[in-house]
Amino acid sequence: MGESTSSVRLEQLAHRLEEAVDKLRGVPVGVELLDDSELAQQRIAEAVRSARELRAMHPVGSPEKGREEQKSRRSVLDALQHGMAMRTIVHASVLDDPRKAARIRELHSSGDLHRVVDEPIQQLLIFDRAVVFVRTTPVAYSPGALMIRQPSLITALIDLFEHTWNRAREVAEPVQRLTAREREVLGLIAEGRSNSAVARALSITEAAVGKHVAGVFTKLELPATEDVNRRVLAVLAYLRGTAR
């Protein structure tokens, strides 16, 4: 799907949201303000206990560490074990953190299917077609949330999720560990260009290209040995990752 088509689709979704809001002006709306994070977490926990499906979008990784992270991971695995279907969209920057990337790959292999996008996204939790949680302000880790139960708004947000999911990349593909610039460099190398040619195409120094290439080799776990050509193996990984 081209960029122009994507823009039209997003404009249509925005228009549907505006129409839904206009129709509901002056009448009670199924939207509740949860003005602190603890209350929001309580409501989310209640939704988890009864829901059969979760659609989620995360622009950044979880701020949790240590025991909090283990507890969060355990809750996701428990929900999967009890039959909840999960799909999660994350921003590509989350995979730059090896710890977060490892957690995402573990959850993905356990059944919480993940996909990756480069475009900006906002945090969003959709439980079944019953309730949606979004941050009160579109800033990472900001306190509070909106709990939405209004059917028209939920339908529009589900459409937004599905539209984003269909354009997202599989998280399990090796090249998804790379940054956007590293994928750009690798794409030009796949066209047969030398480091100097890549540098000219991207208006960066040849030394910078070398640094990006080294990052590609490290993240794709390609060892430096006399028996393999890492440049060729990296291109093969790129081609496998973009052939879908």
C-alpha cells in the first residue's frame, strides 16, 4: 500500500472519529477519565481478567525493570495460557534495547504476536470490542488514561489498529533488529553498492557507513571468520526479511 493510500485511509479514520464525537456532543459519552496511573492499572487489570482478545500498540518499551518486569511478563504469559489472543505493534526503536528486544521475541514465540513499524504510534490497548485505554496525553509514560466504552469510537480505533497491523513488519525477521538507518544502508548494499557509493547516496561519510555496517554484522550475529562473507550473509538476511 502506497504512502498516498495510507494517508487517505488515516484521514478517513480521523473523519469517522470526528463524526462520532459530533453526534455525541451534549449527551453522556462512554469515556471515563482515569486521572492517575494506579487507577488506570486497576481498570486494565479488570479488563484482562474477562477479555478474550487484546490488541495493543506501544511507541516505547516498558519502563519496568527487575521484579516489576518479571511480574508484567508473567501476567502476559498467564493470560496467553488462559486463552487470550494477543497482537501487539511496537515502534522499531524499542528493538534497539537488547533487553527489550529479547523480551519481545520471547513473548512473540509464546503467542503474543508482535509486529514492528517505523512511523509514530500512540499507546493503545483494545480489549475485545468492549473497552479501550489510551493515554490522557500522547506522551510516553505520562500518567492517567482515558477508558473508552463508546462503540463508535472503539470501532474506529480497531480500524486504526488493523490498518497499522497490515502495514507492519514481522518482528521475528532478523532485519527487524536493525535501526532504520542500518536497514537503509543494508538495502543499498543489497543493490550492489560499495561503502563509498552508499555514503554518496545517503550524504554521510564513508566512516559512518562502515560503522553502520559493523552494527548490522553485530545485530545479525554474523561472526568474523575466514570461512564466510558477512556482507553476503547480511544481504541474504535482508532479502529474506523483505520478500514477504
